[in-house]
Amino acid sequence: MFNWLAQFAVLTSVNIRTLRDRRGWAAVAMIGIAGVVLVLLGVLSIGEGFRATMAGTGSPETAIILRAGADSEMSSGLSREMIEIVAQAPGVARSEGAPVASAELFVVVDIPRITTMSASNVPLRGVPPAAPLVRRGFRIVSGRMFEPGRNEVIVGEAASRSFAGLRVGEKHRWSQNDWTVVGIFSTGGTVEESELWCDVRVLQPAYHRQDTFQSVRVRLDSAGAFQAFKDALTTDPRLDVEVQHESDYFAGQSELIVGMVGTLGRLIAGLMAVGAVFGALNTMYNAVASRTREIATLRALGFRGGPVAAAVLAESLCIALAGGLIGGAVAYALFNGFQASTINWQSFSQVAFAFRVTPRLLVEGITDALIIGLIGGLFPAIRAARLTVASALREL
């Protein structure tokens, strides 16, 4: 065993030191593998960023209530009477004697993107004064809060970066009403930063919603109060509602986009990987062919086929590892933190988010690069191992 390892170490060292003699072929394989990793991580970082934005919204102490059977706020509807019952349920936190419950209305308005100036569906959410109390990370970062009863909106930071005309003081006309942007708010990077907020009592008549709402969020006394709160609502014969942790609700909304992006990214990367494998095959076959005399000499000196094959595989894996690291580094530099927006198919509205090249994605990209290197080096390694002294000398 020691002799086998010693032979492998010597051969691998020689192969790595002589890579500069085959740098052209090695560079082709390396760039091909780097391209695969770059594309894979670039696409998957979209899904990872969208997932992080959606899943990071909400807290264990916040619950969201929709009409039973509704898969999003757009398809939900709640009456004033239902809102009052929810607000008085056991486990709801109170502030200055009033329940911390936010009955909300959700519509979409057309606003052009800054980059393309094409119209996009941007969420306009009507909220009551309790809305900031439900969302612990809420703060005004520029301007001021809207005044109740006025056609004023505040804009999430992500929306202000992605869509045109959302600076403080600018005006818009939606549903026959003129609206003025009076402030910009932050919620700590959650999906709500893609929204516009206004007074729900102003939004209801503007969109002919009478005295109806689409969702209600409540802050609970503690995360442990959720189950008792949920049981009280779902067993109340006056209600027909669905109760979820807010974080679970938004995490579920990210599944469709993340699944689509993941499938597409792996499909594209898989097609590119086929070409990268052939590049690695050509590189390693060329390495074996150019060193036929050397391999014959080593076999004549007593080197066995196993260490020879393992050394060829090690060289292929080193090239693949270098390509994977280059592709990962370029993907991180280009994509991590890149601001974009996409449609949330559950609410048919735009969500602004940042691409995320996470350590998990980097490990996945480098692993895929090593798999390409392993496949690309396997057959040339087998050929090198089977090369006899006599046949090697005949090929000279």
C-alpha cells in the first residue's frame, strides 16, 4: 500500500509541475468548467435571493389570517365583523389597551421600472395605524409617515430603488385619485420593502372595496401563543379563515419561483457541462498522448497501472477545481448583491430582491466542477493504466 501511495505521489507531482507544457489545453478545459459554474451560480442566485427575501419576512410572533382556501391576499376577502373577532381572539398582544392587529387591503398599480421603463405591477397596500406595530423592523428612513385620511403613500426602500417616480414629493395618479409620495420606509430587507403603503380607509373607496379587507396580521403575546390563537379562530363557527405564521406564508409563496429558477439553471448548466466534459476529455487524452514515452519509461521502471491512472485523474480534478474556483469567484463578484425584481405569481405583483451567491451555492458549483473533471479524466486515466510498455513504445 505504501509503495502504491508513493508511486501516486511522485506521478501526481510530476503531472502538476508539467501542466505548463499543456497550458493551452488545460486553459480551454478550465475556462469551460468555469463557464458552467458561472452560469449555474448566476441563475441559482436569483432563486436564493428571492427565497431569502420572502422567507425573511415575518416573525414567529406574527400571524396572518386569510379567507379559507385563499392562496394569497389577492384571492382573500374578510369583512369588518371578521376582523373584530380576530382582533379579540386569545393570545393577541395589546398596545395601550388596543389589540395589535392590522387589517389590510392589497391592490397593484402600474409603475415603470427604472432600468427598462416598462410598466410593472407594484403592490399598493392599505394599512391602519397599527401596521408598524405588527412589523417590528419598520422605520421611516426618509420623509415622514402618511397622514390618515389623505391621499399619501410611503414607499419601501427596495421599491424606491427599482421603480421610477417614487422619490419623496413625486405624485402619481391611480384609480382616478392623485397620490403623493411623502416618505420612504425600511423593514429590514423583507418583501414589504417592495410595496407602497397608504391609509386603508382612503384606499377602500378609491378602489370601490367598501368596508372589506383581504388579510389581517396580528402580533401575538409570544410565539408559543400561536396554536391556541389558531385553534380559537378555526373552531369559531362565525369564521371561515386560514391562520399561518407570517414567515411560513411568505416562504410558501417563494416555492414556485425558486423551483422554476432551480430547474432552469440546472438544465442550462447541464447542457453546458456536456461541452465542458468533452473539453476535459480532449485535455486529458492529449496529456496522455503527449507523454506516451514517459509513461512507457515509468512502466518499465516498475510503476503500476493503478497509480498512473490515479495521477491522471488527480490532474484532471486539479484543472476542474481551478475552473470551479474561478467560476465561483467571478459569479460572486458579478451577482452577489445585484438588485433586481421579478413577479410573484401568487400575488401577480413585483418583488424587488438582491441576488445571493451563498456558501452553499459555491460548494454546489465547485462540486459540479469536480464531477466534470472526474468524468473528463476517467477514460484517459483508464487508457493510461492499460498502456503496456510494448504498445507505448510502438506509438512513439
